Amino acid sequence: MKVRPVDERVLLQIVEAETKTSGGIIIPDTVHEKPQIGKVIAIGDDVVSKDAERKPLSKLLKVGDKVLFAKYGGTEVTVDGEEYLLTNRSDILAVIEK
């Protein structure tokens, strides 16, 4: 099944946090925080805003980008057994660049 977000929504695949430190110490599951990094799977339509300074969503994000999103933002959804996060444009805090 293919999911196409509407308006200024973005579909993210959550990137799980590392379970081992750089020194080799394994971090138990009980200590992990909710992940805040995701990979853009699909983006919604560009919405014409009242603020002329805002750029269209397609100019800011593209499929495959890694992003940092708000900790408690978005809605978790399951599609074909895969878990995703459907979030608004305003919940995307930054694009992670290498």
C-alpha cells in the first residue's frame, strides 16, 4: 500500500537509537529515550500560505532526508506491518546533513 500525506504533513520512518556506545558498552532498553530522528518516506502537498516568506515543503524536504522531529509530535501509524510517524511540517525541527 502506498501512503501520500495531505497538506503539510510528512511521513517518517523512525530511525532507532544505537544500543551500543562508541566504547562498546551496551545500553539497556529501559534507559532508551523516544527516538527523534526519522527518514522522510513521503511528503504532502505544498500549501500556499499567507506568509510570503515561507518556502514550499518540497523546497525544504525531499524523500530520503534524515530529519530531527519534535519528541512528542506526530501520530504513529502502521502500514503493511511497518511503523511510521505522520507529522506536521511544524514538528520537523531540522534536516540532518553529513
